[in-house]
Amino acid sequence: MVILPWENQTVESFVLRGFSSIQELNIFLFMMFLVFYILIVSGNILIVLLVLFSHRLHTPMYFFLVNLSFLEIWYTSNIVPKMLIIILAKQKTISVSGCLAQFYFFGSLAATECLLLAVMSYDRYLAICQPLHYPILMTGPFCVRLAASSWLCCFLLTAVTMVLLSRLTFCGPNEIDHFFCDFTPLVHLSCMDTSLTEMVAYSTSSAVTLFPFLLITASYSCILAVILRIPSGTGRQKAFSTCSSHLTVVIVFYGTLIATYLVPSANSSQLLRKGFSLLYTILTPMFNPLIYSLRNRDILEALKKCWSKKPDFLV
């Protein structure tokens, strides 16, 4: 029998404190987060189904959108169900292996979202700045390779941090003052030297957040330069409308990440950190389907046809 590194730990489980400092609001928090979770899952499933069954949406942009929606479903399902349990449960525990697994999927999916947003910005760059070459460059196989590379790269990079985390010894205390297993609270509970683990984690996380952000910035700088050269106001508006939804999602996603990790790590700000963490674990995944539905004409038209029972499915 293979013995995993965490099976020899002194600590067998962690206690996720969650929102225990505001016990009187537990029922309200549970109902609110449950509603948010249902909206996230149903909204993203709706986006996936609309794209899959509407032939008009079988384009590279919506292929990447399906990847993003699938990611959001998995991302929130990794965190929210356990969070709902610890809000109401008296025993707010999670096993060491379960905690490490939750961190692994959280880190991998968050990093994948960064790369997918960068890929989507590259797609918009080609569509607006290189329209004649767009059909030749953004072929189906190339889009599949871009998406698959984003998923595989991030899951492999996070696996390196995961291996180092699994080799740490946790001797106690075992309380994590958070509603999910994030990296910083975990390493603070270890009774070993964590300098190597932290260096690798910060290096990989910086790589999968900074480089995609720079690519997104470069793409939209070129897009903006092209849009400003369009003579007619109608033309500029039409060109900008093709990327406004994605740009809004990028601003919301990176805005919440920056706000979260720029907050001081002092104990007095822990509740504030939890609040910011809720932004990118719940609110951002919930807003993404709304942003793409309300600001995207193609999605709205597919939704209207589906609602009126006149879908262009299989046409």
C-alpha cells in the first residue's frame, strides 16, 4: 500500500473557522451563499448549453467562453459546498488530504482562468487588429490546443506546489481562520521550514498571473489603437462591443485579486480579507454569465430564441 506524505502528519484534520465571529448571521449567510451558488451553477450551465446547441455561436470566442463557464462551475463547486457545511456545522473540520486537495483545485483553476482570459484577449486582438488573418489563424484545432495548454500548464504548475505542501509537517495548532484552504494560512500552520515552498508557490503564481495580465494589457492597447483609428462612431462602437464583455470580466477578476492580496496580513484585517476572498470565489463567477448575457448581442439573441421556443438548434 502506498502511503501518502500527509498520512504521517501529527495533525489529522484542520478546523476552518469560516465566519464563526458572526454566529448570529449564520442562517442568513448560509441562505445567501446557497442562492449565489445556485445562480452561479445555473447561469454558467445556461451559457454552456446556449453555445453548444446554437450553431451561430460555434466560433473561437464562444468556445473559450464555454471553457471559462465550465471552469467557474468547477471553481465554485470546489469551495462553496464545503463553506456552506462549515457555516452551520458544529464540527467545522476538514481532513489534511481534503484541505490540500481543495487548495490544489483552487490554485489550478484560478491560474487557468488567468490564462484563459489572456487567450480570449488574444482572440479579440486577432479579430479586430488582424481580421483578414483571423479565420486562418484561429482554426478549431488551434483553439483546442490553446485551451488545453492553459488547463494542462496550470494544473502541472500547481502540482509542484502541492507536492511541496504535502511534504510539510503540521504539528498544531490546526485552526485556519478562513472559509477555505488557501496557501498562506496552510503554510503558517506548518512546524517546518516553508521558505522553499513559499518561494516556489509565489514564483509560479506570479508567472500565471503577471504574464497573462501583461498579454491582456498589450492586446487591448493594440485594440484601442485600432478602434480609435476607425472614422465613424458607429464603427468604433461596433468594434468595441465585440470585446467589451471580456474586458469587463478581466477588470472584475483582476481587480478583486489585486484588492485581496494587497490587504495587509495583520489579524485585524482578516475579516476584510475574507470579504475580498468572497469577491473572486463567489461574486465574480456569478457576474460573469450576467456580463456576457447582458452585454453580448449573440448570447441575447440565442437566449431569446430559446425562450420563444424557436431556437436555431441543429439548423
